[in-house]
Amino acid sequence: MASAGWKRLSSFGLAGAVFVATYAGVFACSSTETSFVEEDEPVATDAGFDTKPSAESGLGVLTFMPETSYSGHDGTHTFTVPVAVYDSADDLKVTADDPAAAEVVPKVLANPVRTDGTTDNGKYFFVVVKKPGTIKLTATSQGKSATSTITVAEYSTARWTAGETRYKNGGGGDPPCTDCHVNGKAIDHSPAALATASDEKIAVVITTGISTHGFPIKIDNTPGHRWTVTDEERDGLVTYLRSLEPKGFK
């Protein structure tokens, strides 16, 4: 049966289909813990079975998740991208093509047990970005390899400051982002949920209230996640969100 990318963890949205295909509603403010809209991802089938095994099938296909992600760099603040490797052995190594561009740090999920009772068996890493450009990551294990790419935008520190101000203080009659994303349900929109979305897509979600899958994002089950922001505030929010520490790890 086809699955929607990564299955959602009970603790956060990283392996919960936000990396591959369902970062659709990562900004959602609702009365439930679900912070995104999930869709089944179409795959080719043969006699009712998927022709491509999932990353967690245990069939020995070394897999990097996500294959493509986005981040930023301003020379002052820390920008981190979480990644995971599946079906690897104890000899797993994850390296960047340019060691000066990124630091790769092993991490552990705070809660690897999913809501369906299964356990996420991925090996997780934080990629701490050191400079703008394109970072190619390579995972190697038992003679196999897999790759992942991070596109890193160059930001000014002024963008980050503008984003932090709007995030914490609100504006244009709208509440601060902290009301839903730090307080209340603390809905995740850290890089654990945003890494696969480009800056342009995040900006559209902020200003239109429509997810990247075309669904209206709801607040208490009512469409309304559309914020009044200046261009400077919008770009700043994208930058600031990129700099949040990924949630769900220890």
C-alpha cells in the first residue's frame, strides 16, 4: 500500500512526511496536535504492490532523507538541517563534499515511536550550515552510498532581525507567531518541518494561508492562517524560521 512519505512521529513532524511530500500544513494552528495536511504520495504499482520499497522496509536500500532540502546562512546565527539515513549498518558515515561548508552531528529522536506504534529506525544527523551555496552530503555503509543536497541561501543579519521582531511581536493586527508555535500547542515550524520547502514556498504559505499542497491552513478548524506582513517582514520570517533549532531531538 502506498505511504505518504515519512510516517508522522508522535513527537514532531520530521519523519512525519514533512520532508518528502507533506510539509503541506507546517504552519497550521489548530486544536489538535497534527500540524500539517497529509496526502498519500502516488507511486507506481504492480499487481497491487508498490514497485519501489519504502525507505523503512528493511530491504537493504540505503536511503537518505530528504534527498533535497533548504537552509540559509548569515554569518551570525546558527542554521541547522536535520537529515536521516535508513537501512544502514554500524559502519555508516555521513560526510559533506566540502567540510568547510557544514558540520555533521549525530542526533537521536526524542521519541522514535510513532503514533501507530511502530519505531522509526533511521539514523539522524544535524547538518550545521557554515556558508552559503550547495552542500552535497554522502552516506556510505557496507559498500553502498546515497546522497542528499542542501541549497543554502545567503541572508543578511538584518533579515533575521526583522523576522525575529515580527515573530515575537505580531503586527498589522495579527498576533505574534509565538501564540501558536511557542505557546499553546507549540506547533512545529522549525527546520524539522520546513527543510524541504524552498524560501519562495514558505513565503507564499505565510501570505496566502494556502499550504504547498493547495489546502487552506486552519486555525481552530477555520481557514485563516494568512498574515499581513511587509516584504521585509515576510523575508525576515523565512530567515528566522530557518534558524530555529529543529524540534524532536535530544
